[in-house]
Amino acid sequence: MELVRQEYFVLLWVVPILGILWWLGVWHQSRMRKRFGNLKNLKKISRISWAGRGWLRGLAFLVSLSIMVLALAQPRMVIRELKPVPTPTDLIFLLDISPSMYGSDMDPHRLGHAQEIIQQFLLHKQPQDRYGLVVFHYTSVVLSYLTRDPQSIIVYFDYLNQLEEPQPGSNMGSALRSALRVMELDSIAHPDLVKQRRRVFVLISDGNDNIGEWEEPLAQTFQQGVKIYTFGLGTASGAHVPLLLTQGKPVKFLTREGGARIVSKAQSRTLRDVAERTAGKFYRGEDKKQVNEALQEILVQGRPVAGYESHATRRELYQEFLLAAFAFLILGIFL
């Protein structure tokens, strides 16, 4: 316990002075009682109080006054709380930007919905976390290396939304290799942080991998202890695949030899396999409940504890002291 306003302790000098005055009063009262001699004769006409009652009343009043002075000193209880320190997380988004991701079976399209999911991660980002962004079609490109600044990732959304001719192909293996390369370069630049940080990949795609080169980099990812969480986009009914866009609107679609438009439907088998083989988890991107569960799992519940730090919290006790002083005061009055 600590006392903030200790200058009020000077008022405690009043307590012994009042105690002496009270003692003189009780002493004088006891002398007067002795002058009456035998007090038993007075019991028939008056109530005779116990001789020690005056001393107890004085003690109660003095204790009440002392506690009031302590209440003025603003007593506080210092409580030490141990709070867990979450492990900082390095998270790399692997974002599919193949033509099928511009399908309009989601609002505004699959890629736009993927960007909304990424923005949810950025909104719940911890200050010590770092995020990176890798996009892929038939090959992959690192748009943002690991950074604590979420704006470094958001700035690329405008670029992706203004693409007029999305490149064909969907190569998850290339995206995994690029993400592993980002981690490797960061480990070289900051070797002291490797064991202090948790590393996670978040793969967002409609599942249409038509290259099939992801087995080897997936094994490397698992060996390095990196979990991959996947989000599947698209619907069962599917959408046509844009090949050319003007001001964000599709003007040309992928067709078969006879001219019929090809429909891209949601494919989750590969995404589930990728997640399960790295101890991650697959989520449906159009399900808000599953997206919220993913945020909790990846950013909160699945984050290991790096240690604990002590936080001092102070609880004011002057109210309890005043209640105790009031109780002794009432005791002294009715005793």
C-alpha cells in the first residue's frame, strides 16, 4: 500500500491532544462518581452506566479520527498483474491475381473480396507484427517485403484494381517459393529475430491452380515450421473468366473453341490440402463468420506467448477507510 498525500499526517498530532482532553474528562467523571459513594442506591431512580464506557467511547472516536486522516492521505493498493506478451508475427499474404479472380460471383469480384479480407487483417494488426504481400498468376511477384506499415500493402490495391489485362495461370508453387525467399532474406538481414518471431502464410485464391508445382515448396514451408492458412473464394455456380477489362469492367471473356464462355467455379481441394499439410486451416472467404474465426485463430488464439510482463495497477482505498472511520464513529456514539 502507498500513501499519496503524506502531508496530511501532520493532522495526526491532533489525536493525542484530543486523547489527553478526553482522558481528563473521564478522570473527572470518575472522581465525581466516587463522591456519591455507594451508587447502588441510585439505580432505583437513574440508569448507572459502566465505568469503562467512557474509555471505550473515547478510543472509538480517536480511532475514527485517525482513520479519517489516513483517508485524506489517499491510500492506494499496488497490485502487480502478469500479462502475457504475444509473440510478434511475420505474416505474408499470397494473393491470386489470375483472370478467374476477377470473376463477378462475389461483390465486387473475387479479387476485391480478397482485398477486404486482407484489410481485416491490417485492421487487427498488432504494432510489433510485420506483413508482406506476394501476388501470383503463372509466376509470382513480391509487391511488399515484411513491413510494420500497413499502408505499404494497401497502396498496391489500386494498382491491382486498375489492371486491364490479367495475366493467365495460377502458380501457387511460385508464390510459396517467393514467400520463402522473403523469409530467407529477412533472416539474413535480421538473424537475431528468427527465433523471436512467428511466421505465417495466408493464401487467398479461388483454388484453380493449373500449374501444379506446389508440392516441393510446400514441403520446404512445413520443414521451416511455417503454417499456411488458406481462404477459398468463389461460388458453386461460378463466374465467367475476364480476359480484358476497361475501367474495372470485363469486356472480353475466356471462351471455348465454339465460343462458349468458360465458367470458373470455386475449387477447395488444393487449398484444403495445402493448409492441412502445414498444420494450418482452410476457411471459406465469403463466410463472414469463418473470416472472423480465422482472424481470432491467426492473430489471437494461435499466437504463442513469448513471455510475461508485470504491470502495476493502483486501486484507491480511501472509500474503505472512510467507511471504517464512520463505523467507529457510530460505535462511539451508540456505545
